[in-house]
Amino acid sequence: MIVLRLDRVLADRKMRSKELAERIGLSEVNLSRIKCGKISAVRFSTLDAICRELGCQPGDILEYVPDGPET
């Protein structure tokens, strides 16, 4: 499972979602969906813009968490 950690990175940078949305040209609603993990895909251009503005790597925002043990 992929977990989005955008809220953590925003908090570390002391930036509000609204400010990031304005800087990258994304609606607050769409950024909120990304932040809450209510998406099934994210465009590389969007990920690029987020990382550029936050000065981070994609791995700071996206985290792979293995599912429970296979039976």
C-alpha cells in the first residue's frame, strides 16, 4: 500500500495547503484529495511541482507500507 505523507511535509515546512495549491496552480480541493490519500493516481508533473515548492524528494511524500503477512 502507498501512503501519502504530504501533510507531514507541509507541517515540517510550516506551509499551509492553500499556499502550496496557489504556488503549484492546483485547486485546494485537488490538493486536499492528494493530502488525504483520496486519489488513485498523481501526475508526475504535479509531483514534480510539489517537490519543487517544498524542496523535497518524492520519497518524502510517498511511502510504501507492505500489507499484512500473506496467507
